[in-house]
Amino acid sequence: MDPASDHHKLPRFDDRLLAETAAVWEQLEPFAADDRQANLEARDFEGDFELRLVERARLLPIASTLADALRHVRGAISLVVFLAIIAALLAGAATARAALGTPRDEPVNIFHVLAATLGPQTILLALWIGVMFKRHSASGMLSIVSLGGLAVRAGQWLARRVHPGRAYASAVAGCSRTFLRGSVGRWTFSSISHALWLSFNISCLSMLVFLLSTRQYSFAWETTILSAESYEPLTRAIASVPRAAGFLTPSDDQIAAGRWNGTTPPPFDASASQAWSALLVGSLVVYGIAPRLLLLGLSLGRARAARRRYRLDTARPEFARWRDVLEPTVHSMGVVDPSPQSLPTGLGVAAAHQTAAKASSRKAGGLPAVIGYELPPSLHANAWPPAIHGTRWHDLGMVDSRDDRRRVLSELAQATQEPASLVIVCSLTTTPDRGVGSFLAELAAAVSIPPLLVLTGGQRLRDRQAQNASGMPAIASTIESRLADWHAMAASAGIVRSRVLELDLEHLTRASQSRLAALLATGHLSASASHEPRFDLACSRIIAFADERSNDSRQVDAAAQATLHAEIARLYGDAPPRWRTLLHLPSDAAALAPASLASRLSASAERLSAMLPDRLKRSPRWLAAGATAGALGCVAAAALISPVAIGALPIWSGLGAAIAAVTQPGRSVKPDASPNDSPDDGSLDRVVRSAALFAMLLELQGFDERIITRVLDVTVTDADADDPAQHMRDAAEVERWLDELRHRFDLALAQEVRS
Amino acid sequence: MSEPVTSAGASVSTVLRVAVVGHTNTGKTSLLRTLTRDESFGEVSDRPATTRHVEGATLMVRGRPAVELYDTPGLEDSTGLLDLLESAAGGRVARGDGLDRIRRFLASADADAASDAGRFQQEAKALRQVLASDVSLYVIDARDRVLGKHRDELEILAMCARPIVPVLNFTASPEAQIQLWRDHLSRANLHAVAEFDTVVVDDQTERRLLEKMRSLLDQHQATLSGLIQEREQLRAGLITTSCRVIADMLIDVAAHQVSVPAMDRGRMDQAMEPLRQRVREREQRCVEQLLQLHRFSKDDLAASDLPISDGRWGIDLFSPAAMKQFGVRAGSAAAAGAVAGLTIDAMVGGLTLGAATALGAAIGGALGLAHTHGRRLVDRVRGHSELAVDDSTLRLLMIRQSALLSALTRRGHASVAPIRMGSADQTRTHAYTSHRNSKAEKSLFDEIRQHPGWSRLQAAPNPSAWSESSRLNVQEELARIVQSMLQRGAGE
């Protein structure tokens, strides 16, 4: 029992009982067990997980305490069983005494004696057999109905009464888990039950023999309702087994003569009485002692076997949690071959030097050359070479393999005229690696003007990301990191950042076409406004605005907003003033006099809000953004017509009211009444949305109103702008949002133009 | 079939060495994470050259090393390397000649990490590991087209004269071009191709991968069979254990009861709140236990549909939204609450029939009133009643945890994105809710409510001697119900 003494033997049932107890203990005291040492030692134990669990329990610091508690609990159970055996002995003797203790002048009713001594236990035996057939619930039922179960429970109860404390609670629970369940429980209860009945029978028999030896009884049977004919065979049947076992039994005549009519006692017949008492003793031996003895032997044997076979249920959570600790399935070797201090950087420049020398001696003048590197087949089937207005390409084709690379490099080297520019198209879905890097370096070295790297497939990458994690904020950063990787790769290949362009060739728009055309023409991203689409400028203006404000307080006053809108309007100043008609704005300064301005404001706020797609109208934020854009557009118009400082316009009181009238139609217009849900809260997020809306409107001027609505519907995808988590807070977020917006706007516009 | 021999020297030779190679950013480290079930292995990102070292892990079978896996840096510039290998020979490399050439390359300055000229040092690291291994797993991003670089990589690997098992990763993606890859690989004489998705893992893919390896490696058959067998056993055991964890939580919650003055609505609400809180905490503990069992860290989980974020369910257990999400009918729950209220009314002589019915309906979504016997009867006579968690809530707990468990069992350790429920999971949820085994479930819950002592929600748990064994029996039975529910969910 001592956990230390049999350290090297195979674990026995007692050790597993200890492990069960320790598991209960750890559930009760989750933080108390200092098990690090035990875990380490048990992990090195030779054997499977279950053996290691047992070993671990033996090694726990609490083990000896728990083993003591277990010993005491089992001692208490033994004590109760011992007391029960004594009680059974007493009960047996008392039963025999009571059964034979009839008045002198009456014969002893043989069937009453048999019923009193054998009756109850035979019924319980039948019950036991019945229960044992139900294997799964047997131990549970036995723990309730059998004497053994009662004894064990009483023992546990006693232990708990005598010893309070967690260790004993664990020990009792541990005993319950093993003794009150499964085959161990089943056969242990059976053993105790049979032992008790055996004791009962032995003492009963002893008392019976004692009384029969020392007193004279005459035996008889009687009946009222049954006939003698049915009694005699019954008696013979009962007697048959004792007779076979060698006991003297009454003959047929003696049985017939044994009937008592209740009045006169039958004459004492010594031989008949001897035969009857022998039958009594024989029945007790054959029907009482013998089966119990056999069953006790069987139960003890099975209980022992069950204890030997007993294994911890490693699927139980309290054991399974140790699996990773005691029997790790993976052992980390760590880094076997460490990473270098720095990665190789000179992307095969050495190999490219010769071609570079050759190239520099030629003069440029050929057509712009275009190369597609590892592009998806759909792209070079449909959109190849990229259709840029007014550009004829020298198509160097697709590069997918080593042979292609060689072919392109030799074509470049052998061309008589160097291309005016070299455009390399790569897909953003490709991870930039040193392989493409060295190819870029070779290409860069092969021509004298720096090549232009066009990164297509952005939409494809976005789609792919969206499939992996829809609604995750990680998307933008993943695309950004992919772009950054390409920039880094291009830089190490000698292509400067301004010569790298993200441009989706599969979704080519007018704006992106002109961007590429501009780059081809000028060689660098041009800053001149003539080539720059105004919408881009408007976006960069908004970003700059956000940048100025993000350090500032979050609230943006209306004047600053109006200035932003005016600046955006000015970008489109040279275009015919169609946007004014769109917003129903007057074209003369008089109509924008302060007196009528207020009504003008709400009119144009309403106009713009009406143009919003239905989907966006449901979003209070977008509705407010629309109203703000409309109202501020009116202000911007006023500023354009009569160039006064916007701050001097006396319209601010009317602005909030105009917007509120649009966003909360049912309400009486009291803008100051509830500043919290005032639509114009001046947050950066709203300012950006309304300015972007305004810019889009100006870009779309000249289109049909329905088209405008349609384009806005396609462009603005984040209808959940009312979720505060989606709000833009600083310039970086604004830039990202505008970037995506611009991309979708280009797409939507291109689609409208096509159809 | 070679059995592990007793002498130490011989048993070492049965350890199978596997090099995981492939182009950059195809998911080599992810594959290792999934095979080792260790989400802390290496570093994973959607960027090139995340892994720049060789890192190893040993898979153990019954406590003994069986398979050594080595994660290698990506083969980024295979084209350049092949050029280099060929330029030394001035043309295509003859087959038998390849290994010598690789060895010569590994000894050259190009492969040297210390020298500046070592532009192929990363490739050299990988190839060195391939040469030191028995087999290499060649990981492919199945979303890619078959490109020249892949052909070059395969050509270089073929030179190493080691068996190659191509592993198609990201096969769950709609962009995956599995057939195209299989065609190409068979043209390269690679027929034992394994499909794998390190983000979405089901129990069979890993087994198939190991079987593919076994088919190529005669002398390691016993090792791999042992590994396959052990993995299956562990997996089954893990599911059993998880179901028991859930069952244990359900017993704690179902058995828990508080006694409150029956009709005082304000006080009743007050009494319910700590009960709710304890139940919430218990559910949380169950979530943590499950995550720990499946070796996931808390920050690994954040989700939209299956709303686990920071290792917590986002939707409160007692909100109607939670019931709705898993299709547990809140309406029936309200009725149950009302019935419980009426029972109490009958006990106190129908004094406040209307009030109790209304109240019962009001709190029905969350709690029902359970009646048990003994001391509780006395309480009732004193005008107290017992509050217990109602069936709908228990059912919701059960479904929610099962849904989490099934998500956990199907999730690769490499997935960087948090757990969420896709459409497949949605149908699974329907499977749970359409599961009609609720009779057995209900009678079990009723039985559990008879034993307040089984609950360990109270501050000081104290197992009484004999309830412990029956509690274990009930726990096992409940775990079986959870498991059958899980299987039904998986079978849909």
C-alpha cells in the first residue's frame, strides 16, 4: 500500500485507486498540487500513458496523505463489513432459535422453518442473479439493494463522519469511482453479500444442529387450502437434492404420516423425526450454505480478476488533460539550421552585367515592350496586350518558364532598337520571391531606361482573401503587405517605387488606362494636373485634409468642411457647371444671398440625398453624408461664384437644420436640441464620406441621374458604416478606404461607359 | 515488415526523416503545424521567405520517436539554381549525375551562408535537408498554375534521388486546380499525390497523406502504420474526452439550484442573476477546457458567425439571440417557464396563479422552475421555490459546445484566421437542431436536477460518496448523447 515501497513493481489496483483519488483531489484543489517534479519523473517512466498516470499519482507530494486516507476509508469499510458479519452470525442464530421455538405440545411446522431460514435469502439470491444479468447497471443497483453495497456505503459514511477534510473526501470519492462502478464494484458487492449470507447460514445451521441435538422436536406439515396430494410431491422434490447429497430424508410414508390435523399431536416417531431434522439440516446446507460458498468463491475470484484488470479510463477529462505532459506526441527539435544574418541581396546582378553593357550602347526608339510574368491564362486570353489608347506594343509575350526567360532576354538583347519603355506585368496573387526578383534585375539591366512594373490581379487577391476570412480587418493589411513585398522586391531589383504601379488589367478603367498611358509617356508618375484624373486629386486632397485633422481634435467645424468641398469643386472648376444644375443651384451670386441661402441649402441637401441608392438611404450615416455633401456643395458653389472667405458666409445656422431636415424628416427642426444624434457630428469619418460623395458626384456630372445612383450603389459597399467599429479615425485608414473606393468607382464607371 | 529491434542502434534507423520542401509561401510551416498539432511551431504568414531556417519536430508513437519532420526555407530561385547546376555541366543533367552535381553545389560558394556570393544559400539549406532525409514532401499551392518554376523545383528535387510525395495545399479553395496538378505531376512520374488543406482539415486527409508516404517507403511501413493507428486512437479519444467535458459542464449547470422566495419578482430576478453568472462562467470554463484539449490558444479564436472571440462566446447565453442562432425554440422555452410557474402555484394553493404564469412566461427564455423533493418541499411550504436552469438553456449549451467542438476537430492548426462557421457549419447547426433525441436528453436532465449535490458550481464542491459514481455514470451517458449529436452533425 505504501506508494514508495513497490516503486518498481507493476502497478496494482491499489495504485490505480490512488490515481483515481488523486484525480478527485486535483479537481477539488486545482491550484494546490505541486506536480512539476512528478510530471517530469512520470514522463520518463517506461510504459504507456495509463501507467505513467499511475506513476504520476504515486509521485505526487500529496500521495502519501491520500494513501493514508484511502487506508482509513478502506479500514472503515472493512470494519463495517466485520460488524455486519457479526450481525449476520447473530441473526442466523436468532433465526434458527425463533424458527424452532414453538410451544412444546405442538409439532414444528417444517415448512415454516424452511421458509424462515431459506426464504429471504433465496429471494435475494434470485434478485442478485437478475441484477447480475444487467451488466452495465449492476454495480449501481447492487450498491443500493445488496448488503454488500449497503456495507460499503456505511463504511464510507463512517469514514466521512470520522475524518473531515479534502483528503478524505477525495479518498471516499475515489473509492466510489472504483468500488461503486464497473465489474470491480459488481463483484466486490457480491463477495460481501455472499459472505454475509454464508455467515448467516453457518450460524443458523450451528444453532439448528445445537437445538436439534439437545431438544426433542416432532415435525409436521399442515395445510388448509392445498390438498395432501400436492404437498407430498413438493416435499419429495425439496428432499431430492439433500438426498442426493447423502442426507437422510423422510420416506413417502413418513411424509404422508407427517400431516398434522391441528388437534392431537401425532405420536413421536424417532426415525421420522430424525429424517425430518436431517432434511432440515440438509436443506440448509444444500440450499443455503453450498450455493453461497460457491458464489462467494466465484465472486472473490472475479473481484480479484476485475481488480487486476482495472485500468484508468484515460478518456476521462481529469486524466486526458495530462496526455500532452506525460506522453507528448510531438517533441520539438527546435531550429536545426539557423537562419542567416542577412538574406542574399544581389539578385543575380552579376549575370546581368554583360547585357546591361550591351544595352547601354544602343539608342532607345522602339515601341514600348510588354512582358507578362506568370499571369493567369484568363488574362492573356482576353486582355493581352493591355489596351492602352494610342499605344502600340512590342509584345514580348508571357514568361512562365526558364526557356521563356531566356527567349525574352535574348530578344531584348538582340533588338536593334531599344524599346521606348519596358512594361513588366506581374500578378499580385504571386508571392514575390527571389526567382522573380532576379528576373526583374536581369530585365532592368537589359534596358537603359528603368522598366515599369505593373501589378495586376489585385481584385483576384482581394477575392481570395475574402474567401479565407470574410469581414476580417486583416484583409487590407494582407494586401498592403503583399504590395509592400512587391515594392521591396522591385527595389532590390533596381526598380524605384515610382515605377511600380498597381493596376488591375482584368478590370481596366478609363482612369487606370490614362494612368498607365501617362507613365508610359512621361516615364514617371506625373504631378501635372492635366494628366491626373481630377478624382485622384480630390482623393489626395481629402487624405491631406484627414492628415491635418488627425492630430487635431476629432470634431471638424463646418467652415473647414466647406473649404474642403470648395477646393474639390474648384478642381472641376474648368468643366461646364453642370453640377450646379444637377444640384439645382443658381448660377448668379444674387440668388445666393444670405436671405435665400438657407432654403437653397436644404433643397440641395435633399437633392443629393434623393440621388443616393435605396440601400444607402437606409444608413443614417450615408444619408447624413449625402445631405452634408449637398448642402456644402451649395456653399461651395456660393464660394466659387463670389470668392469670399467661406468663414464669412452667414449660413452656418441654417446648415445643420438643412441636414437634419433631410435625415430626420418627421421631426421638427431643432438642430441644437439634441446634439448627440445631430447628423452633422463633424467626425472625420463623416467628413471624409461626404467629401468623397461630393467628389464622385462632380466626377459623374453629365451622366443621367439614374446612372449616378447606379454607380454610387456599386461603389459604396460599406453600408454598415453605422457600426462605430468601421469608422475611419486617421489618415491611414482614410487612405485605405479611399483607395478601395476609387478602385470600385473606376470599375463601376468603366462598366457604365461600356454598356 | 521490419519490426523495431531492441538494440538502440537498430531502432534509431527506423525513425523516418521527412523534409518538407516547396516554393516560398505554399504553406510548408502550416503543414508542419497541422501534422504536429502545434500552433506555435515556426512562424506563418502570407509573405515570402517567412521561414529562413530549418526547424525540426519529432512525432512520437507510444512515447518513442517515429517520424522526424523538418521544415525548410522555400525554394525561391529554382530557375536560377537550375541554370547554375546546368551551367557547370554545359547542358541538361543526366539522371544519375544529378546527385553528384547537387553535392558539388552544396560544397560551393553559392551555397555558403557565410559568403556574400551565396545567393542560393536558402535553397542549399533546403536541399541539404532533403539529402539528409528519407523522403521529401513537396508542398504545392494548388491555386497556382503549373509554372516553369515548379518544373524546375521538381527537376532539382529529382536530382536529389529521394522519394517525393507532392502535397497539394489549399485544396479547399475554389481556385484550386487539383486535376491540372495531378496531370502534371504524373507526367513527372509522381503518382502518389496527397491533397491537404492546412486551413480546413478533416480526419481523413492526414491519414491519406501518411498512407501515401507509406506506399513509397517500404522499410518504414511499420512506423507509419503505427503512427496512423496512434493518430486515429488519439483522435477518437480526444472526441470522447471533449464530449465528457461538455457533459460534465451540463451536469454542473443542470444540477445547480438556488432557493428563492417564490413570488417576489424583484428578488427572483436578483436571485437569478448570480445563477446566470455562475452558469456563464461555467460555460466559459468548458470553452477553455476544450480549447486546451485541442491545443488552441485563446487569441486564436474570434469569429463572426460562431461568435467566439478572445476565447469567449460573444452572444450571451441568456439572450434570445443565442437561442435563435442555434434554432433552439425560445417559444417552447417560454412555455416551459410558464408551466414551471403553474406548478409552483399549485403547490402554494393557486394564490397567485396569474402572477406566476406571467412571470414564468417572462423569464421562460432563460430559466424554469424545477421542482425536486426533500428539503425543497419544506422550502416550498415556506413560500420558497427552487430556480434551476431550464431545458432550453441546457440544450443551447449543449448545441453551442458541440458546434465549437466540431469546429475544433475540423480545424487545422495552421489556420491564421479565427474560427468561424461557414455554410457547412450552418447545415451542421441545422443537424443539431433537427436532432430529435431530446427525449433521452430531457429525462437525463430531469434526473440530474434531482441531485443538487452533483453540481460543482457552488464555491466549495464536496463530492458525497455515492453520488460520485452515479454522477460519473450520468456523465458518460450524456457524453454519448453529445457524441451522437456530433456524429449526426458530421454526417449531414
